Amino acid sequence: MTSPSLQAAIDSFGDPRGYLAVASIGIPPRQSVDALTADLAAWSRADRDPQGYDLVIERTREHYGRLVGMPVERIAQGSQTSVMASLVAQAVPVGAEVLCVDGDFSSIVFPFLQRHDIVVRSVALEAVADSITENTWLVVFSRVQSSSGVLADVPAIVEAAKLHGTFTFCDTTQATGVLQVDAAQFDATVCHSYKWLCAPRGVAFLTLSERFDALLTPVQAGWYAGDNVWGSCYGPQMELATSARRFDVSPAWQAWIGAEQSIGLFAGLEMAEVWDRASGLGDALCDALGIPQQHQAIVSWPDASGGDLGKLVAAGIRASLRAGKLRASFHLWNNDDDVASVVGALRR
């Protein structure tokens, strides 16, 4: 039985039948659209100023903190995953080893590959925990793999990292908003909110443990990283925030108007219920297609030619193709009708 809070959230998305592409880009709830529309109208009336967005950003940071179990002082905000990952990559000591996942999303891999003075080693997802050694300074992985929807074995990875004194850096972009995420169990996490959190693109978060925070340098510091934001517009005096906010970057203001509503909506939901719904639809699709259940919100199967994707597109169904696999992703607005539509399109 669907809880009242989840049903209200489902209803806020209307009836976007055939949309199975949240793994590529989410769609906004009604509240976000209304807030953005009102903000654009105010802007067009010359009734907006930059300072007016500050409280919106702080409320959104609080929503995100509730969602992933982190205090706001341990959360930095930014606009892109790769930029935040670059801060982490910059902190790796010369000669140290970073362990990555073969085929993981490039935004959390490329920044480390730019460091020619460190060792970057990649292994299969299922081999990550066993591949951590005393030489591994940092292990980098996605909570949910973008190309396939496969979930990382977090308990095994975290346990192995603790055993060897290895830091952990987890990308939760394909997880937060559909799967329970406990950011406190990692040294660092990064999340862009335009997928499962259904926010406008340009709102991302970096969480840091206290011990890892001390190792990072705010090399991208600007006025918004200042202890007193509006007193930090001009140099050369620099007094950065003492919290993780010293890693903040200048925000894309309008994006935060929509993000406050979207992230606030998900922060009020029970993620186990959201996951049961989304992964349950995924398993229903697997059953209907006659393939093993994947127990994932993202269902994928080989489609190197793009033939299956073409059939879905022709039927008005939006999905995606990644790494030679068709990727159908389920979220709050999907239901059994979407499963039937996919099966019907593929069998035509």
C-alpha cells in the first residue's frame, strides 16, 4: 500500500507515461515548475536581487543533509560532479594509488587520470573490495553504476577500506532520490541532483568527513566560499568559511529555486518505499521480458545495434542507450502501464 506522502509526491509529477529516462535526466515536480515560473516572472519585473537566493540555497542544503544523513557544515554545494571530484583528485599525495571502477562514469574518473604523478588502477565493480590493499590511498566508485544500474557492495568496500586505512569517495548521482544513501559512511560523496532528485541541472553537492575535509584545499575558492559571502567580493583579504562551505562555488541562482522544491520533496519521503516501487517495476519488466530479475531501478540489456531503443522511440517511449546497453529507468511517475508499453513496443 502506498503511503500518503509517497502518493502525494507521485501526483506532483502528473502523468508522464512512457518516460523511462530518469537515469539521463529527471523531470520536475509541479512545485518546482511553479517556483521557477514565479521566480522568472519576478526577475522579468526587475524584482530580484542576488542576496535573495541565499536562504533558498541554505534551505536546499538542509534538505539534502536530511536526505543523506549529513550535517550542513559537512556539505559543500557546486554545479558539476567533475569539478567537485577535481578537488578530491587534487588532494591525492604524489605517488599514491587511487582505485577506480572499470567503466565507471567519467566525471569521477577523468580528474584522477589528469594526475600523472599518481597511480590510478581500475578493476571490475565486483572486485573492488578485494582489490583494496595497504597501498590504496583512495577508492572511487559510484553507488549505482550509470551504464547498467548495478549497485556497489558498499558494506564490503567500506569494510575493506577501513581494514587498509583507505579513504572512500562515492558518487551517489544515480542513487540519491531513489535509494537510501548514508553519506556519513564515506569520506566523501558527490551528487548531481538533476537525475533522481528531479532538480534543474546546475545543483550538486559534496559531503566530507571531518578527517577528509582537512586534506582538501579550496583551490576554486571565490566570493561564495567566504565566511561572510557578501563581504568577500574583493581581495586581497581572504577569510573563507570554516565549514565545508569554503568549497562552495558561485551558485546558478534560478536552478536553486527549482532544486529547493524538488529536493525538499524527496527529503520528506521514506527512501525504502521509493526504492521498493522503482526496483519492483524494474523486476516486473525483467519478468515480462523473460530475463533474470536485476532488483534495480535501472534495467539494462544488450542492444549494441540500438534496435530495441529504436522500437521504444517509435512507440513514444523515452529510454537511453549507454555502453551498448538499453537502459530503462523507473521512478515515482512510472507504473505497470509503462512496463506493458515497453513489452508491447519490443514485440511489435
